[in-house]
Amino acid sequence: MENIIQIDFAEEMKTSYRDYAMSVIIARALPDVRDGLKPVQRRILYAMSELGLAPDRPHRKSARIVGDTMGKYHPHGDSSIYDALVHMTEDYSLSIPLVDGHGNFGSIDGDGAAAMRYTEARLSFGAKTMLDNLDKNLVEFMPNFDESEKEPTVLPAMIPNLLINGTTGIAVGMATNIPPHNPGEVIDGVIAYMDRPNISIEKLMEYIPAPDFPTGGIIVNESELAEIYRTGEGRLKIRGKVDIEKGDAGRQNIVITQIPYTVAGNKTKLVENLSTLMKDRVFDEIYDVRDESSKEGIRIVVEVKKDRNIANLLNGLYKKTALEDTYSVNLLAVKNQQPITFHLKSLIEEFVLFQEELYTKEYSHLLSKAKHRLEIVNGLVRATDLIDLIIEILRGSNSVKQAKACLTSGNTTDIKFKSKGSEKIAKTLDFTENQADAILSMQLSKLIGLEIIKLHDEEKTLLENITSYERILSDKKELYKVIKGRLREFKKLFASPRKTLLTNAQNEGYVEEVKEEDIYILIDRFGYVKTLDATTYGRTNKDTKEEHSYTIQMKNTDKLCVFTAQGNLYQIKGMSLPKCKAKDKGTLIHALCKLEKEEVIGYFSFEQLFESMLLFTTERGYIKLVSGAEFETNRLVISSTKLEKEDKIVNITRLSASDILADNQKVIILTKEGLSLGFQLNEVAQLKRTSRGVKAISLLGEDKVVFGTSVSPDTETFIYNDKVLSAKKVRNRRRCARGQKTKLD
């Protein structure tokens, strides 16, 4: 009992979850606002730097890089590290790739990278701008996870990587999505801010008008960009770039030359989507889809049928494919271990403050180094003037320590001099420790006249540099000049023309454009459906036609109505039915309208249906007439009738207006036990689609209706279950109601 600690469960869960959430936010998912890198990216680049994988050095196996990163800095699994490494090589995801990959690192199509044991990598020139000054103590280092190594808390990035390359990440309860920008435009924006710190976001947008995606494309809601940059949140609507070209046989081609950034790394899915829309005849205007992309660039060709409205088809493609997509912007990053949503100006401000800190430390480091070197050079210059005395001290000393003591403090004890004058001068020596060490290690070659001149020139240069460094460190304007100068050099190295265009456009919507024609729908006894045009059907032989249980003639603009025994109506657009050759098997009806396990009992075209009356007969003996107009709807699935529990429809008979008006049209009902019933059609009530119907026959025991239809007065026989039965021998309602069996031939 003494070792039991009483804690509140809710409080413990709250504390533990908060700690976990902050760990994910800070140590995994979100970038640092200063260098724009997540911890895993920073550790990969640092590990590569430690391996000496500079841009001008040979590539090294990715497995080695991943192993060093995981073993020394990031113990979170090799696959996540390799995924991050692969991402930093993608020129279709980043404006300035940070890793130079060698081998199969995937493609814009969506191909995955090869295993890490096959690929090689090294740092890119972009990464060099983030790592070059690590040896100048510009950033803090912290112990790694097991305190066996040191790693930087942030990289000394000299370019605004967060805005240039962007990032994406999902943390706990928050996410970041920063789009990439044009390097030249971002650098111009940073310089403009440094010139005018009070610059507005609207003025900054004259330099940074919008994101610039590596895949190009078109941002079509330009008017909303100012609000997005002001709040740090919003949605970009991006489209692929298309050209219209002349095709074969009088056709025209829609050629996609740039894809939306959201499709980068998954281009194949866009092509497959376009092909599916063509095969399913969602867009009847499409004749063919081809992917002709190569190393020269993206080229997806959509061939359009002759004399079709291309502008209308483009509107449809924008609506139903990823050719137009939405990119959600969320300028969220970590500052001082806290996640903060920034706006455009504050992101630039944070970068500039970071640059001030880096350049101040850099020039403080250079100043210290120059002063140290000046101390050495001054000592060497002075030593050349006293070289004879120094040689005399060295020859008269018993040890280096004794000679150094004489040089630094004039201690001549136990040193043998040639004359008292030399000893007197030696007592006045006051070289510093560093100067004495340099003098004692100086080579005799430094006494050559030319080397002495070089020392005087170096002394002069060092004095000039020290003056310059002190001026830069004491004047913010001078510091900004240095920062801007280096940024302009980076602009020359990384700037490229803008790829993403800007406009304001509205999707006008797609108007289905269909060339009306007659088609024949053939359905076999297994439920396989195929569509033939009138010409093909006319050439089809009789045997092939007779293999099918249903043949329905209709327009391709009409809909095929599929009734099931379970009381549902499924509608399939004629354009969606598969066009086939006469000998093709076709497509299973269940695949076209997702029937699952329902039993189909009737097929009609909607045009036939609309102008007719339907006679419904159910297994429990209910019957009704319903107008075909009741089934007019845009929904693909509706209820065709109301059914009692465990009841089902056994037959649906389509009747024309003349059948309904005829006084002597007869209804025939058969039961499982062999009972039959006949009565006049005009006795059947016309009801709504959603009604159950009226009881037509009284059933005894477990008997049930198996068939029901309507026949004309001159009908002598009808077919049920492949048997020819006599219509005239069906008994009247009274005898059937008493349960007397009627034998039918």
C-alpha cells in the first residue's frame, strides 16, 4: 500500500495526451519557421553533411544515409526517413530540391522509389545554402536522443526555404499546408521588406503575387489571394494548363501540358480517371485518351469527337476530374516551441530576424577570427625585425618553455646571450602567448623578402576587414546590405520564370452533349448486357439475337429501367451502357447498377415506361396498376412499390393505353398449388407507386402466387416458366376463390 500512488484518471489522460500531442507537433509534424524544415528533414541533411556528401562529391547509398540518420539522430523507423529523403529529391514537389538523387526515386506519374539499397544521394546546391555555415557556431547544438552525439536545433538557412519549398504536415488537432513559391519572387519580397519594414501585405504581393507550383498550372481564384495571405488560411483553386490542337480525321485534341500541383506524384490516376470517363461514356464527346508524356514534359492528349463543343467538355473535365482541384492553404509553423499561424509578412519578418541573428554571429565570428590572425601577423612582422635577437634567444635557451618565457615576459634567466646589449633588449620583449607560439613554429622560409612583404599585405587586409566587420556589426543598415547582397547572389543561382499563371475564372458547368441515335440493348438469361447500334444489330444473325432473353430498342439518350422482385427500380443511362460487338459477352447488369443479390424481373426503356401502365403482381396476391409517369425521377434508384414483409413482386406487365381502354382485357393469376384466377382488367385499381395494391386472390395455407399477367380476349395461350398454357381454361374468380384446382395445359 505504501507504493500505490493515487492519481486522477481524467487528469492523467489529459496530461499524457497533451504531452503526446506536443511531441508530435514539435518533434515530428510541423516545420520550424526559421529554416522551414521538419526535424526528420533537418536530421537527414545534417547526417549527409557529416558524411561529407557535398554537391561536388560522389553519391552515397541511401541505405547508409538512412542508417546514419536513424542510428544517430532520428530513431523513428527507416521507412519514414527514406520517404522524407525521397521527397527532398522531387523537383515536381519542391522549387529547390534539397537532395540530389541518383537512381529510381519515383516519378510524377506515381511510381514509387526503388528500395534504399538501390538508390544513391548527395546534397544539392540548395541544401548547401542551409549547411555551409554550420562550422561558424551560428546555431545551437543539442544532445541527440541518447546523448552520444550533438545535432543542430535549426540549420543556418540563408534562403527563405519555408516559403520557397513549402511544406505539408498533419499533427494532432492541427495541420500545415504551405504552398511552394518562386525563389526569385520570394527573395525580391524579402529585400523589399528589408528596405521598408512597414510595407503592407498588398505591396508585398507586388513581389510575391501568388504561390508558384513546380508543376505549373493555373490559379483561377486570383481575387482571393490577398485574403489568404492576410489571414494565413484559405483555398486555392488550381487547374491544369491545356492547349487545343488539330487532330486526325477532322477531330480536335485537348492537350494537357501542365497538371495541378495536387496531382503531382499521381499523374497516372488522372489519366486513368479520364479513360474511365470515356469508357463509361460519362463524356460521350471523348474519342480517345493517350498519355504522351516524356522527359521533355507532360502531354496528356484527350481526342474529341468531330463537331463537339470543346469548351463545354473542358467544363465537364474541370468538374469531374482532378484537372481542377483545391489546395487548402494553412501557414502554420513552429516558433519558440509553439505552433503559430502566420501571414505572408510575418513569415518574411521571421526569416529576416533569423538572418539578422545568423549574420551577426557570422560577422562576430569573422571579427574574432580576423583579430586573432592580426595578433599573429603583428607578432610575425615584429619578429622579422628582431630575427637576429630571437635566434640568439633560441640558441641560448635550454628548452622551448624557457625561450617562450623570454619572448612573452622578457625573462632572460639562464639564457646565454652573446652580449649584454642583446640581453637588455630581450628583457623588453612582450609578445603575447599566441604570437610566441607562432614565432616558435615559424619556418625559416618566412624570412624571405617576398614572404615578409606578404605578411605586411596580410596585415593591411586584416585591418581593413576588421574595420568593415565592426562597421557591419554596429550599423543595421550595413548588416542589411550584406544580407541583401548575398540574397541577390542566391537569386541568380536559383531564380526561374514563373510557372503558375493567375486568373479569375468561373466553372460555367457542363451541359451533356449527346448525339442521339437508335440502339438495341441485348440481355441474356445470365444478366449480361450489351449495346449495339442500329447498323450492327441489322447485320447480326438470327441465332445470335435469339440467344438473348430481352431485346430492347431505345434511344441512347433514354434510360434503361431495371425492376427487381424486391421492389426497387434501377435506372441506367443509355450512354453508360457498354457498346459492344455482336459476339461480345457484355457486362453483368449487377456491375452497372449495383444490384447485389436482388432478382431482376423486368427491363423497359423509360420512354416505353412513361407512355404505359404497369400491372404489378406480388407473391402474397396483391395487384395494382401504376402509371409509368410515376417513375419519372433523376435518382438512379427508387422504390417501385410498397411490399409487405417477405413479399416480393412475381411479375410486371407493361400495358398500352389501348389495353387499358379495352373492356374485355383479362388478368390471369397462377399459384404454386396450381390454382388459377381470371378477371377483367378494369377491376384492377390504378394506384400510386408507393402504394401496396389490393388483394387479388385469397391463398390457402402456404400457397403463393407465382405468376400474373394480362391478356387480350383473343389470346388462346400464354407462356409461363417455358410452358404453353391455355388462357381460356383459366377459371373465373368465384371457383378459384373456393380453392378448387384448375388443370392447365
